[in-house]
Amino acid sequence: MRNVFIYLLIAGALVIGSCGNGGSKDGVENQADTTQARIDDVTALISRDSSNAALFHQRAILFLDQREHNRAMRDMIRAIELDKGNAGYLLTLSDIYMSMGLLDNCAESLERALELEPSNAEALLKLAEIHFILKNYRESITNADRAIAVDQINPLPHFIKGYTYAEAGDTVNAIKSYLEAIGLDQRYYDAYMQLGLIYSSRGNPLALDYLNNALNIDPESQEALYALAMFYQEAGEAESAISAYNKLLTLDPENVYATYNLGYVNLVLLGDYEAAATYFEKAARMRPSYFEAIYNLGYCHELMGNYGRAREFYNAALEIEVNYDLAIRGLNRIQGK
């Protein structure tokens, strides 16, 4: 999943699954050492020129990179005291507040920046995002519109409007806004993805066009492949769903949801209980707490007449999820068999 807005807190709402791999410990440590060396250099410059606002701003950004919020905050307050008319400093202050999860303070800093520069597009976009996070949808759209008036060729405010409309339940205007974003950027992956998801939720085949456009832009997008596979699964197109899930598993062999859904497709759409059981068993090995996979493994054995094995798996599911209704009903069905 990719980060579609300026701020990071939005990312969680957009993703079907996280696709990134963590960096090595040595790489992280080396980056921290490099940042600390830069902090030391800037500190030495500040000791010689303690009235230079730009140096405090520079060091605040470095502290923020290391998530040393209190130090970053102190430096930004000092920079703003030295240069009260700099809207950019207030934007950095808003980033610090955002990193700390202080949304109201973040919004206040952005409003102060806009008092200095009413046409600051970055401040307007960030403020639109803050209002989105706070579920102030009308204010979010208003600020996105203000950003559009400032920069008419930037697709991002249209995307923000689309996402906001979608969250507010207005899919008509969401679609319109996403299409406006694509009109400004024909390779706007995230807009294609959101359109694909909207049409998928309706069972509309237009979803395939948008999801395939997303895949044309990023052929290794796991979220697009998963969404495509889910569309085919919901449409009852078993072979196409299997193909998409298998492509996803070549990119992420440990994707438990794709593995589980291959079990579902074989069980429900193809009636191949043995193949389905293989996938459910694999999903349960990947995630031992996956009681749904364990239950379905039992259900496959029940359908194959292996009642003893079915009973084992139903009981195993109940050990994880007490009072799991499907497992209880499964045990009742095979009682005495």
C-alpha cells in the first residue's frame, strides 16, 4: 500500500494489505548515525550564530526524523520566534504536531500559516487532510477546493475530495472527483484503485477496467491484485480469481488472505474439497490463530466424510474462539457420526 496523502495517518484507511518489507537493522542504525552527525554539524553552526532561524528549522527537521519530538518542538518554537512571518516554519511545526498525534494543534498551526499566506497550497492540502481525519468532511472539501483554486493542475486536492466524499457516503461525487484527478494525471494509481474498489463494491464490471489500469501502472501491486481476485471471486469467476490469487502469491508467498481465499474458491465455487482443505490447512499454519481457516478445514473434512478429523478441527477452532457459532453447529451436525 502506498501513502496517498501528504500526512501518514491517512494510509491505514486505504490499504487492503501492507506490501512493504522492513529494512535491515544495520541500515536503520547507519541512517540514525548519519542523522546524528548532521545534527552535530548544525548544532556547531548554531553555537556560532544563535539568531539564525533557518539553522533551528534545519535541526528541528533532523530531530523530527529521529522522532525526538520535544527537541524538534523547542527548535521550531525558537525558529518561529526569530522569524515570525515565515509560513513554512509553521508548516514544519504542524508536521511535528501531526507526528505526535496532536491534531488540533496541527490544525491551529496550519491556520496560522494560512493567515500569513492565504494561497499556500501545501497548507491548504494538509488542513484538508486534518479535517478528513477529524471527520469534518465539509471543512475538508472546502480546503481542497481552496487548494484547487490556487493550483488547478494538481490532482491531489481532487483525490482528497474523492476520498472525503467516499468516506461521507457520497459515492457519486467521489467518482466525479477521482475522475477529475485522473484527468489531470493519467497515471494516478491511487485514483484508479479507489474507483476500482467503489465499482467492486457494487459488483460493477467497470471495476475491472480501473483495477487493470492500476496494475498497468504498477504490475506488482498486491492490493490491486487482491482487489481484482476478490471481484472475480464475488462474481463467481473461479478460474480468473485463482489466477489473480496465484499471481499475488508469487509476489508474497506468505499472504494468508490469498491462501485462505483460494480455499474458499475451491470449496464454494468449484466444490473441490480436497484442494480447499490444502489451502485452509496452509493458511492455518501461516496463522495458528486463524480460527475461520481451522473451521473451514473441518468443514472440508466433514464434506469428505472424515467426521473424526472434522470434529478435531471444530474443537480446535472453539479453543481459539469460544462459542464460535459455525464450529458449534458443525459439531452438532456430525454428532453421532
